[in-house]
Amino acid sequence: MRSPLMSRLGLTAALALVLALFGLAPSASAADPAPADLSFTTSAATTTPGGTVNLSMTLTNNKTYDLWFVYQTIDPTWLTTQRPDLKYSFTGCSLATASGSTPCSGTGPTDLGPNYSAPVPPGQSRTVTLTLQVAADSGCNGNIGFYSYFYAEFSDGTNSSGGPVYTPETRVLCT
């Protein structure tokens, strides 16, 4: 004959397991967007020696507070640095805001944070566009790829960071 104690323990254990499974299940709510969204686009997928491509980075403030400070770097990928025949440089930089476009005011393409012209109000974006010039005597059939780290601080005292963020690659083709 079965013991009523064992039956009660088994029933209690099964009930606890069911409650634990349902109690710990994630709720079906929409995921919050990242506090600061950084996206990359290029003006062309390919270029040739002597050509230019615009690399644009758009930073969007998804919070309900001002974005006060941005630090962002942009550096070539390891594979890009391994091509001694690949020659390129950044020859221009501009900042696009809701009120128009101006030349960059930051310290250059490797430290882009000051170029975003913070503060960035909630829901607004800033786009920094770098002009990438490929040298006329550059080697061919090489990818030019970049990665970026960024850090942002908001007026509510929070911060957000991300990286590495990889940009779209631009393929350099011989003509």
C-alpha cells in the first residue's frame, strides 16, 4: 500500500515544478530599443582606384533624455591593414542634422564623437559622413572594412556602449 505522505510529496513537487516553469517564463512584451542606435551606410558598394565612397554613420537617440556625450572610434579591420598595396585616406567629413549640413568639428576620422554635435535631443539623429578616397595607384580586389566602438552618456545619468560595430565593406575593383 502506498504511503499518503509520498503521494502528497509527489503532488507538491509536481505543482511546484509547474509553478516554477510558468512563473519564470518570460512575458510577451516588446523589446526596448537600444538607448543609442548606430547604423552605417555607404554611397556605393564598389569603387575603383582613384574613386571615392562616402561612409555615413547615423547615431539616433532612442531615449526620452538628451544624449549629452558621444565617443566613437573608426578603425580599419585587420584584413584591411594586411594589404600593403591598398592605399586610401579620409578626405572629408560632414555632419547632417535636422537643421542642415556642416563640416565636422571633431578631431578627425579616428575620433568621431565630437563630430555628432551633442547634445542630441530624444528621438533625433545625427549623421557623420566621411569621404573615403582610394588612391589612383592603389592595389585592386581588396576589401576596405572598418569597425567602430562607441560610448554615449545621457542626461539621466545612464550610459550605453557598444562594439565592435562593423561597417559595410567597400570592395575596391580594378577597371
